[in-house]
Amino acid sequence: MHVSAILTVIGRDRPGLTQALADVVAETGGNWGDSQLARLGGHYVGSVLVELPAGGLPALEQALRCLPDDLTVTLVEVTPEPHPPEGSRFSVSLVGQDRQGILREVTSVLAEMGVNIESLETGLEHEAWTGQKLFRADVQIFVPASLPLEVVADALEHISGEIMVDINLSEALR
Amino acid sequence: MHVSAILTVIGRDRPGLTQALADVVAETGGNWGDSQLARLGGHYVGSVLVELPAGGLPALEQALRCLPDDLTVTLVEVTPEPHPPEGSRFSVSLVGQDRQGILREVTSVLAEMGVNIESLETGLEHEAWTGQKLFRADVQIFVPASLPLEVVADALEHISGEIMVDINLSEALR
């Protein structure tokens, strides 16, 4: 029997940081699975799915506490997933002039319909001609089988006009 | 004046989770910048770079505490980055039969040379023919100008033979 846990980390980017984490995981008998770590605002930030021998969580927790103080680490045990609902995946891409609350308004529309966001990547970029700041988001959504896609498309089109951003809905690549 | 902070989140995947976060950020006057959130082991995990009005950090901290208990949230203030060192970026891709400690051994070699890992993505997959579990890692590294690339290439080739994984070093795409 194994237990799984998700480890998140925020630390000042520097050589040896990944190694320090990998050391701790290996020393406590853990196996490093899916992970995604990247620079964000000059820090090194990300998450790792770790598989541990049964009862191995406290040892990993303890060992993580010995990492340097400027490393913020969180450990959460992964509990078995409830049965997956039926439905389909779609991609939503969004781009518009950056201002507070864009993401909030779009995600609020999705949540009201019971649409789940499975992944989200956002970024700010400067428009070449005007120098204006643009907010860009790529969203993978899961639409439950009970919800017609037209309803989602209409809702997104409506909010797109209201908050003046371009929103595109397409079939998910994966 | 603004302050920046990195917010990490681990929560059970469900509709409305991104909206709950976006609500809190918008309500405390924050702006949602670069972010990356995705499913990991049935959870929704990721990080967001948030820009806040000066002195706005305690308000965001307070508001985050009101989120549901099954959401683990961390907030870390971003301090100005020290001057960036000179050097070049390269990509390292690695694939081999999964076993404990692969990543530790490779990252330890990189850290010893003073090579910085800027991003890391790992995953486990099953080999089509044998059904064996394969560990795959894509790493973006920063090699300081004082370190010849040949030294890095030789060290990676050496460890590759020792731990029996394929390692490829190439120019970074970005």
C-alpha cells in the first residue's frame, strides 16, 4: 500500500533547490511522480505528486521542516477521487485589455453553470502597437453531459461582449 | 507603489474553485497576473502571481483564510530579484525506467556545477511494449557564463550511463 501526497513549494530561485527537494523525497522513501515547477516573479514555484510507503507522510513532513527557512513548502495527502462525472472537455482562450476582475467575471459565469475548470494558464503581455497591457488566459474546461454546449457558448459570448474581451471556445486538444 | 505576492493553492477539483480564488483577489484590490493551475492526482493545484496595492498583503491573507477549509493556500510576498547573472539557457530531456532517486541524482550533478534549474516538468508513463513505468523529465537549465557547456554535457553523459537513463541536452527554445 502506498499513500500519495501533493507538495507545493515557493522559494527564491537558485542552484540546488530542486535537488534539496528531490533529496528529501528520496530519503523518506518517496517516489517523485508528475510535477511542474517554474519561475514566477523571480521565485521557483510549483507542485509535485509524491508516492510514499504507507504511513510515510509524517516522515516526509518532518524532513521538509528541515529545508531552508526561505522555502515555503505545503504537503497535502491525496484522498481517492470520487467517481468522475460524464461530460466533455473544451478549451477556452481569452484575451483582452488587462484590468482587475476579468478572470473573476469569466470564472463566475462558468461556475454558475456547473462547468469545471481543469487547468488554467494566464499571463500578461504588452501589445506591440499600443503598449497596452493584455491579459491572456488558456482554460481547459469540463462540461457535464447534462449541460448543452450551446448554453456555455452563449454565456461566454454574452460576457465577452459585456467585459470587452475576445473569448474563443474550441474542442480540447487532449 | 505595488507589492507582488505568489499564491499557491491545493484543493479538491470542483466547479467554482478558480472563481473563489479570483473573487478573493479582486475583492482585495489585487490583479491576477501570470498563473498556472492544473489537475494533479485528482486535485487542482497551482500558483498565481498577484499584484496588490501597497500594504494590501494583510487584507488578502485575511480574505484567503475565509476560503473553504479543504483548500490549502499559501501566500508569499515577492521580494525584488537580485541582479540576474550572465549565462545561457538550455533544455535537458531525460527518460528512463522509473525508480526512486533518478531526479535526485541528476539534480545533484547540476547543483554541484552551479547550474540552476529554471523549470521542471516530470511525468510517469507506461512503455507501450513492456508495460514498464517510465520516468520523463523536461528541464530548462541556466548555465552561468563561467561554466563551459562541455563540462555540463560531460557530467550529464557520465551520470546518464551510471543510472541508465537517456539524457539529451539541447539549446533552449525560449
